[in-house]
Amino acid sequence: MARTFEELVAEAESVSVDGWDFSWLDGRATEQRPSWGYQRRMGERLARADAALDIQTGGGEVLAGAAKMPPVMVATESWPPNVAKATALLHPLGAVVVADPDEPPLPFADGAFDLVTSRHPATVWWDEIARVLQPGGTYFSQHVGHASVFELVEYFLGPQPEKVRRGRHYEDESADAQAARLDVVDLRFESLRIEFFDIGAVIYFLHKVIWMVPGFTVQQYLERLRELHELIEAEGPFVAHSTRFLIEARTRG
């Protein structure tokens, strides 16, 4: 028997959104993955590095998937629940987690690392990345691209101006990297299909990815959520598209 709107809402509201593990959505939402396999390729680079930094590591889940850590492995994170989670996960693997507010400067010396990685950073301080990398060092990252999941964003917030839709564009990020004296050696972009199968999945997603609909609460958007629930019940999954780009850049030796 299908669960009611109220039951789905109550369930989604009761779930912890700490960390960066989306396994609660298994069977309730799907998302295509980029073809390049970021975690695998990140792991290959970590295995060759001497000193590496993972910026905005979240709960450490992506970094923990690396088969081999370099002799010096540091991760930064700003949100206290994630700092604790990442510390518990990464310390046994030989990585030190540093609480950092995600604002410049990074708390490291010039040229401290030969590799800097980050998966889905919320902010990117290119000058700081270039500063902490050694000459010839590499930044390797998967970023969220422009207008990602905007079908869902605009369902709640209405049409967004072009400047907002253009934010995080891979061409602009590449230009900013080069302005910081980083040479972009690889840049790839993909748009990927997402399906939400019930309203609980939508609520969980918006609670976890808090910048999609800033200040989102069920109470504030109750009627829109109810309408979306009815739409999913009548027509099937709500479809959106995430955007991702892979960027690899090197400091000029």
C-alpha cells in the first residue's frame, strides 16, 4: 500500500543528514554518474603523491575510498558534525582532519602539497590552491556545474536570473584557475539525469544539499511539496539534471 504524504514527510524529517553519504536514497532516487570515475582517478593520484590535501572533505567518505594514502594526507572540513565524522573515518587510515572555515587563507604553508583534491567544493579559492601547491603540483577535482538540479530549484523558487544560472560554469572556473597561474590540463563536462521517486526523497535531498533551496523547511513549502507529491503519484518520478565537471590543473614550475 502506498504511503501517505504525511508518512513520507515524517520519515524524511526524522533522518540524519550528517556526512556526505546518500545511501538513504537507495530505491527512492537515482542519479547518473559521470563517465570519468572521479574516486578511482583520485585514488590513482593519491597513490603517487608525497603530500596531499583534500579540501572540504565532508564526512570523509570519498577520500576513505582511496586504496592507498600518501605519506602525508590532510583533509579540511568546516561543518562540526562532518569534522567529527571525517576524523573517526580517516584517522585510522592515516589522514589528519583539520577544522577550517572554508575561507582564505588555507591553514598551510606555501608549497606544502604536491596534490590537492576536492569533490564538490562549495567554494573554490584558486589563489589559495595555487599557493599551497608545490611548483608542478596538481589540483584534481570534480565540481558541481552550473544550473545543477535547477528543475527542482525553480519548482520551489521560480525562474532564476541568468547570472544565477551561470554560476559555477566550467568555462568561468577554468578561466579563474588560469588567472591564479594554474594551467588547466583536463576539463570535462556532463549533464546527468536524476529521478526522485517520492516526496520523502525530495525533502531529504533539500535538507542535505542546503544551498539548493536556502533555508528550506517543510512548513514553509508545505503546499508546494503536497502538489509535487500528487504529481509524482500521478505521473511518476520527478526528473531533474545534475551538472558535473572534472578539472585538472597544474602549477607552473
